Amino acid sequence: MKLDARRRLLLQAAGGATAAAVAGRTTAQGAAPDGSAALRARQRPPGVALAAARITPDGVRFVFAPASAEGAPAVDADSRFEYGSITKTFTALLLADHVQRGELGLNDAVDRALPDGLRLRDSAGAAITWADLATHRSGLPRLPDNLDPTRPDPYATYGETELKAFLRSWQPTQARDTRWAYSNLGFGLLGQALCWRAGKAFEVLLRERVLDPLGLQEVQVARRPVAGLLRGYDAQGKPAPAWHLDAMAGAGALVGSARSLARYAQAALGLVNTPLQPAFKQALTLRAEGPAPHNRIALAWLGAPLGSRELRLHDGGTAGHATSLCLEPAAQQAALVLSNGFGSVNDLALHLLEPTLPVRDPGAELRATQAAAITLPVEALAPLTGRYRLNPQFALELRLREGRLFAQATGQGEFELFARGPRSFFARITPLEITFDGNEGAPPVLTLRQGGQTLVFRREPS
């Protein structure tokens, strides 16, 4: 597997788990009050630009960091990016609008909307609900097993036929509403099920019920190539393919500008009047346990504390674009960052929202991969081996071979870990750190840090 694909899968293993780190961030002194300095200082490949916005009751302030490559297109508030998984919040809003109109209930069974006699039941035979899909608590896997995520444009050929085939063959392994597990499949199915129910294509239904009522005529569903989309770049700064989505459109198909996403944020905060204000309120209401005790989940949106403040967050990532949208409903303020380069921008969005929050230094992270390592004896490494699970679909397997420690994530290639200390390791394949709990014996937990995300894996019994 290529480096950029492997790094992307590790970063996105937990979806919204980035938010778990917000509460523990330290404070930086002397931060620019508008966040523009941090945005422009972000190291990135020559073709990559950033477009950002800070939204308050006083209006919208845009900030841009243009690409440095000769001949690169200028970036402005109308430049078009792939929104990636921020699309899920639009799909959740579409669901909330159906609920507000009395057309269905969040606790209704989804399989009432499925065609061809298909059923959607959990391991105990209970009906999976719309709320289960919208809160990542359905028990569905992250991706369907008949989709190949290593393809350059992985979702383009995954249509209704393939989704129906998955639903016919799926064997659930857990009860609904018992565990949070981020699922692109769940949101793809959510959008498609609403379409089956309405007898309309996703782009038509979303246009009628969400995009046009919000005044977002420029936002498009990328079922096929979209005009004016900025070229994306992978982790090595090489051109990356644009993504196109068919039956999985509800999980990540939207393309749009910073101006449109800023208006979307204004509508979510009630700063502009739209007919979807009741639906936004419902979509932003926290409903269930998320990836961590202080990260409860709304409809798509992840809750996260920032001191005494409460945020709603969602990030997005495709092969060559990265996005982040942070809302603070109580203060009616928000921040967003769009990039046509691979890699998390969540820290920049949080910094725009609260300038005392520090930002990552990708250059330092990369240099850390070249740091000197110490040699540990086999007897110190052996207790660290085993399987550590993040969620039902994603785990890390640690193995010892010829006195060296190797890790392998679900569906990915093996890579070596290098020691900084007895329980602290890093990778040279990509900026990544792993620490193990405890001072001796088999650790119950390992913590993986990468790209501003903190992911906690729990050891499985041997």
C-alpha cells in the first residue's frame, strides 16, 4: 500500500475522534487574534491552498493562504473544494427536516424505506433506526465489504446494486445502539434510504429540501466531475484523484466553497433566517454516547468541550482535500478551514475559533520521524505485543520479529515502530507516535497520536 493511502486510513480510523483531544489542549501565548498568521504559516506542498472563515454575529471574515506553486489558481471565498465527510451533517439535516415535517420518526425502522424486501436488523433481530444511522450507533461497519477502499476513486462505481447486495449478505455482530463506531456506510445508507423512500436521486432530494432553502445553489453533489474544483494533492504533494460518489453520496459527496460553507454555518447558528432552523436545532442536539465520555454525538455532529464552552464539530477528508467545521452554538460563532491538500486541518479551525489554542507543526512532526531511536531488549518489547482494538472494525496488531517491534492496522501494511523510551515509540513511515500505559507487564491501553488526533486502543485478551 502506498504511504499516502496508509496514512489516510490511520488518520481516519475513528472519524470524529479528533474532538476527544480538544479538552486537553494547552494554551499558546501571543496568538494572532484572527488566526491568519497560523493559517499562512502552515507548511504544505506548493500546490496546496487554504481557505478559511470566522463566523460571528457581526458577520463573516475570510482568510486565505494561497498556493506557492507557479501557475497555481488563486484561492478566494468562491474557490471550490471537496467537503468530504462534512457532507454527513447535510445528510443529517435532511433527515431532521423529514422528522420536523412529521414524515418519519428518528426511532422508526429504516427498513420500512428499503426496496425489494430488504431488511436492516441487528444481531438480535431488532430493527435499526434512522437515529442509529445518524449517530454512528447502528453496528454497521465503517465500509461495506464489497467496496475496495484502495481504488483511486473508491466510491464512484458503488451504486444501488452493490449496496443492495451488501444488505442482503450482511451478518450483524452486535446489537444496535450499544456502541459508537464511525460508519461511512451508515451515512451512505441513510442518504440512499431517504432517496428510496422519496423516489428521488440524492442530488435532487438534497437540493429541494436543504441546499435551495439555505441559498446554497453553488454546492453540488459530485456524482461525476464538477467544474471549477481545485485540484487536490496527496500527502506527498502529488496530484490526487477527485472522488465521485453514487449510492454512498450521503457520506461525502458535496463540493462547494468557503462562502457557501460559511452561510451553512450561519444558518446552523441562527444568524440568518431559513426554514430549516427547527431542523438544525434537532440535528445539533446531543443524543448518545460518542467516542469518549466528553464527546457525545448529535445527528452527525460530535460534541466537544472547550473549557466551559461546548462545541459541535465535523471534519472531512478525501484523497486530496481536507476540511473542518467547528460551531459554538451558545456564542453563535464558528470557524471553518478548507484545503486542497491531504492532512487534518482541525487544529487550524479550532485556532480560528479560539486563538489561544495552539496549532500543529507538520514540519516538526515530519522531522520527528527521523529522530534517533534507542534499542530495547526483547524482554521489554515482548509484553507490548498483541491486538489492540479501537472499535469493532479497526485494530492494531503488534508483533515482535528478530528483536524488532512491528505494527499492522486493519486492512493496511505492516510498519516498524522505533523506541524513544521503554513505553514510547514512533514510526518513520509517517508522523505517528504510540505510547503504552503502565511501566511493566502487558499494557491494557495504547494511545496513538497522529495529525492532531488522539486515538485510544484497548488490548484484547490473548
